[in-house]
Amino acid sequence: MHDEIAQRLTRFRHALVSSGIDAAIVGPSADFRYLTGHPAASSERLLALVVPQAGETFLLVPELESTRFSETLPFSLRTWKDGEDPIRLLAAHLERLGVGTIGVNDEFWAAFLLPLQAALPTRHFTRVSPILQALRRIKSAAEIALVREAVARVDAAWQRFCASEHLTGRTERQVARRLTELLLEQGLDHVAFCIVASGPHAASPHHEPTDRIIQAGDPVVIDVGGPYHGYFADLTRTPVAGSLADPDFATAYEAVLEAQQAAFAAMRPGASCEEIDRIARDVLATHGLAEAFLHRLGHGLGLSVHEPPYLVQGNPERLEPGMIVTDEPGVYLRGRWGLRIEDVVLITAEGAERLTRAPHELLALP
């Protein structure tokens, strides 16, 4: 990992030169983990990676956190103690570098940025996240392996759930709790989200589980995901509790599955993100369901669960080998039910590979 981090920093510095940014400050975020290999949470104590075009890259870190970064890294550590002013230390270093334009990532808190701007009133500040997003779009072989493993572990948890659990008579929260246990048992770092939306709740794409008791015949949207060594998996399936009660749901399910498969078949290098979204939307339109498809077709996946590229209308960006995206059309009928089917897809030189192995057919769980 040391060599890969060093390569990422080199590419980042080259991108800074091309963009006319003299130095970048990256606070805790997926960008931070991409450039350091370490997870970090934002807090009231300033923690930031400082990457100049030329000169030493260093991590400004609270002293009490320094042991977390003690392994050999391709940058140095500079610590500050409680009672010191880290903004003053950071501003003084940037002044010594003689930088004119400073880039900050989107997650660098305003609580730090505004005092830093006040301390350096003649410097120009700009966003650096678009540069990092461009670097992160194409996954390395090591990153692809981690996403593949994350997806396999989520698939395994879902398989265990389907083989041993029931839906009818349980609350959404009880189902979510059990799914969370299974996902953690499969070795995810943590469970980032666990949507369990039953019956009419399923018409809300990002529903939070409640104490609603799942009824026989309810469609149940189950959307789960989390990271493995920092890299995310994301899976959605919509089983029915007990036996199917509404024949319209079965028809809609087949339409959504057709849309998903059509989008997957069109994924290849050179295809535009908006084209893939349109293909899925057009399939649903032939079934009279286009207006019930409330969101984009998919999103990039990696160190963040949502990251570029976004498969959405108005995005002309072209797919490239090494991109990882989701394919997740859905239909939502307010007051009745909703459904979504989601896979993780790797764009390859030849086309696309579906990383998700969970079955697609309509499933009835007791």
C-alpha cells in the first residue's frame, strides 16, 4: 500500500501543477483516505494533509492522534498540542512555501477554512475535490479487488438472510438489526446503511426503518451496504413477505428487472452516463412506469458509497475501464409500494462485469 499511496500523491501533485494550484489541504474524508491510506474522522481538532506542488508533503495532526499514523508513510508528521493554535502553524508554513493559490477539499470544515483565509488574506482559495474525484474515478487493481471482496461479503450476508430469516410479523427495525448482524459477521468494517421499507413505506427510496410490522404480501425494499477495508459494497433487493398479493407488483418487478438488464448490457467504455440512464428510463416508459422512476440510475462506488461518475440525465461523461458503478432502477407508487433492484458493476476494457452475484428473480420470503 505504501507504493500505491506514493503513486497517488505523485499523480495528485502533477494534477495540482496542471491546475495552477500551489498547495492542497485535505481534511478527513474519503479523499484523505485515498491519499494517506488511513481513515480519519472530522473533529474540532485540526487534522489535515498538506500537499505542495514542490516541497515536503506532511500531515498536520493533533499530538494525541499521532500514534495512529506512526507507520512508515511517504510523508512526514507535524504534530500540535492542545493549547497551540494549529491554524497559525498551518498559515505560517504556507507562507514559508510562498504559495499563492491554495486548494481545499470539500470536507475541510468552514471552522478551519475561514480562520485560515483570515490569516492569509492575500492568498486565493479554491476547491480541490474535483481533481481528487477525477483521480479516484478509475480504480487500481488493488481497489477493484477490495470492492469485489466487499460485494462478495454483502452477497454472502444476503444469502444467509434469505436462507434462514423471515419477514412477516417482524418490524422493519428488527429485520434491519438482523441484517446488520449478518453483515458485520461477514467482516465489513461497519454497516453504513440498512434500509428496510415495507408496504407503502417502500415507495420512499431512502426510508428509515420503523416499528411498522411487515404484513403478508408486503413488498420490502432492502438496501444494505458498507465498506471492507474502506471500499464499499451496495446491494438492493425487493422480496415479498409471504406470498404475492398484488399482481401489479409482479408486472412492475419484471419491468424494473428488464430496465436494469438493458442498462447493464449497454455499459461499455465510451458510453455516456446519461445514455445508460436513458436506456433504463426508456424501458420503464414502455411499461408506463417512467414517471415512477424517481432517481438517477446509479452512482460511482469506491471509498465513498456515492461518488462520480453519476449515471444521470444531463451527465455526458463517458464510462472508462476501471470505473465501478451501481445499476439500480426503481419504481415507487406513493401509498402502495415501491421496488428497486441494485447491482455493482465494473467497467472493463471489453464491456462490463457484474460484481454482484445475488439472484435477481422475485423472491418470496416467509
